[in-house]
Amino acid sequence: MPRIDWRRGLEQTEPLKGQLWTRSEQALREPDVRWIWRGLAVVVAIAESALLGWLWFGPALTVQTVDVVGAQHMTQAQVARAAGLSDGASVLSVDGISDRQHLLGQTWVRTATVDPVLPGTVLIKVSEWQPVAAYHSGKGAKLFLLSDQAVVLGPTSTLGTLVDVQGPAGTDPRVGDHPLDAQLLTALVNIQRGLPGLIGQDVASFIFDSCGQLTLITKRGWKVYFGRVLTPEEFATLRDKLTALKAIAGTVNYNSADLEYVNVMNPSEAAVGYKSREPAPPSPGATPQPTPTPTPTPAPTCK
């Protein structure tokens, strides 16, 4: 009977038939470390949020200085407030596009840019509208500045070299109103600039009444009746009427103290009125021209 050698190591023995000796699947599986990375990502996200909150609401990036360039009719505080820059705001919260739109809503502001500069400065550049005329209602003495878009910028106490425009009688306009058509205002500015070279006379003021009738008053006191200027077709006739005013310069002494008005409502038949009802002699050295009708012409009335 064979003897069993119990001294042989297990590694030297044959595996038992019909049996498979292995380690458990759980023991063979690699350690699951995904939860570690997930936890680390959560910690990093919390840290980033805390840092952003500290930068947003903390003192490190608070707007300390607002530099305003180009503003003459608004103070630095007014510009900052109009842009929506609140006290204690972070420079990171400054929205240049939105703040620019807020500024463009201000009457005096024509263009604007808003640029945040780290760590705590906001640079605002403003270009303002320039007044080209002074407007007053009826015979009222209160003057209001008009931009070249015929927008009321604000009250003024002096006229200076601005175009003086008297509008229809009524209440005073408010800031931001359009008491005149922008095209008409452009025409008035150009007439005032060009009249000295055209006939040697300076413009004192314009009157634009409730019927749309336009009257020019020279510094010598006599008037030019242009008629109604409300439609594009009526605007277009202003050039012909100015040409007619120049054409009769040879027969009308525009420097005469007796001259009362020149009516160019119909540019092909200009009419001249005198205080004495007698035509004044032509200017010395003037080229003779067809004599305009010297019959009196009443002031324009609404039709």
C-alpha cells in the first residue's frame, strides 16, 4: 500500500479534479477611485465659487476710481450715476455695452465708451452734442439750446453766435423735445453762415410761426419772407428763394434804412417793401437789374 508523503508542499500537489481554486472577483477588482476625483472636483468648485464671490463682493476689486473724459455739461458723479455704476460695485460687474447704452440715453451725450480697468478703475469717454441754435417760444425771453438734431439740450442765458430761432407762441419746450424739424434747423444754420457772402447782410434771427411760415430778420432790421417750409418740396424751394434774393441785389439797396422787407415766397416775382413806400436808390456801383415789384406785401398769414 503506497504511503502518502505529507511533507510535500501544496504547490507540488496536483489540484483536485473537478475543483477550481481562485481568488474572489471582489478581491481581483481594481480599487474604485472615481469617488475620490468626484469629491476633489466638488471641493475645487466650491473653492472657485468662494474666490469669485470674494472678488465680486469683496474689497479687492471694488471700483475705486471713475475717470471721465470729455464731459462738460455733466459732472463726474452724474456721468457715473447715469452709467449705472453703483457705490461699492466690483469692477468685474461693469458691463461696458449696457452702461454705454445708459449713457446714450442722456440728452447731452452723443457717443460714449465704458472700459473697466483692473484692479479698480472705470474709464468713461464721452462726446457731447454741441449746440448750434438758441430757441424760444413766441416772444418769450427764456432761451433753450438746440443740438444739430433739433433736440433741446437745456436752458441758457446767453445767445452768443448761435442761431436765434423764435418758434410759435406757447409753453416752453422741455429737455429732450424736438421743437423744430432737424432739416429746417440745418437750413437755418446754413443760411446764417452763407448770407453775408451772398448779399453782404448778417442774420439777426429767424421766426418760424405756427403755420410753418419762415421769416428772416437781418441785423439792419428788414425782413425776408420765405413762406411756408413744412414739406420736402417746400424745403427744396429755399435755394431758389435765396438765389432770387441775390439776383435783386443790384436794384435793391440792402443797406438802406428805408428797406422794410423782401418777399421771395414766389422767387420768380420778388417783392420789396419800403417804410416810406418809395423805392430806395440802388447800391453805388451795382449792376442794373430788373426792378422788383415795390408794392407793399403783408406779412405771411396761415391759410
